[in-house]
Amino acid sequence: MYFIYGDGGTGKTTLLKQFEGPKLLMSFDHSVNAIRGEKDIDVLLLEQADIPVIQETVNSVLGRAIGSGRYKTVMLDNVTSLQNYVLENIDGKSKDGRQNYQKLQVWFRVLGENLRNSNVTVVATAHQVDTESQSMDGKGRFKADMNDKTFNAFTATFDFVGRIFKVKGERWIDCDPETGDHGKNRIDDRTKFKAAELVNPKPLEEPKLQEVEEAENKEEKE
């Protein structure tokens, strides 16, 4: 299970192409241009009529898709939009708003657990928030654009959490929790690598990695 967050235009949706076999893209923000024409990717676009019943729609569609045995990989793109729709529905039906975020967390926790038990590869994306951290070490600047407790509840079952970004026109993924950003990697021992190698890793030359880290640090300071 992979969770990738980053700015718009960094290639989050495109990552789906790396996974082998039939794939389903469930899009909540209609950003599907990057995968148009891909014969092994079926696209399901959220419609306006789906929003008031988004929780039921997501559960139903995923249940049918996974139960069919047709797909090897399912992508939820992006979870930031999904979270906002779900919260809006919870707010609209609630008389006491004090429990709304708890209900949001529970729904996403159950969704994550169900996906974990689905026996398909799951990829979820989210937008990025730049907190512009003023800490002395500059750590913890970036995180997924989600409520923190909801993010933790949803990604608890995920094997991989990483931030995708561009340096000198090349896309990279950072999953190192020691940076203070959201990140973890239970799949292998990599902490930073080219985005094109998310699924099929290749050895990374140390000088190249050092160059990327220096460029990234320079951009963050600016």
C-alpha cells in the first residue's frame, strides 16, 4: 500500500503507470490527463450527484471492483478531495459538530483497513501542505493536506508514505521520517529515490543523491 503526497503537477497520478496488470483509477478531482489512453487503466470519475453519498459510493465501487478480481491495483486520487467531501457530508448531517472529526477519522480508518484486507495493491495520493517551518533544523516542513489524526488513521495500514517533488526537472520521492515530514517505508531500505523507480528500484549513485539533497535544501531555504 502506497501513499504519495505532493504539489500539483509533480506526477502523482502518473505513478500508477508503473504498476503491472489491470488498474482502476478512482478520481475525486478529475486530474486524469496524465493517464488518458492507457489501455490497462480504467477510470472512474466522481460526479456531482455522488458527493452527497460519497461514503456509500466509495465503499460500493471499491467493493465491486475489488470483488470482481479484475484489478491488480487501485488508485484513490486524491484523498485530500475525498476527505473534504466526506467531512462536508458529516457536517451536513450532524447536530453536534464536536464529534465530526472523530467520525471522519473512524471512516478513514475503516477504509484503510478494508483496503489492507483487499489483496490488491493500493495507491492513494494527496496534496501537500508547506508549513514553512521556522525550526532551527528546518525539519517537518511538508505534510499531506489532511487532518493530522485522519491522516494517521488512514495511513496506519500503509507500507509506504512519501513526498514527491521536483529538483532540476527530475521527480523524486522522499520517504525518510527523520526529515520530520510524513514518511515511512516498510517495503525496502530506501529513503530517497527517483519517482520513476517507485516500483522497480535501482541502485542510486551517492554523488547524485547528494546533489539532489543540496538542491532541495536550497529550494526550501528560498
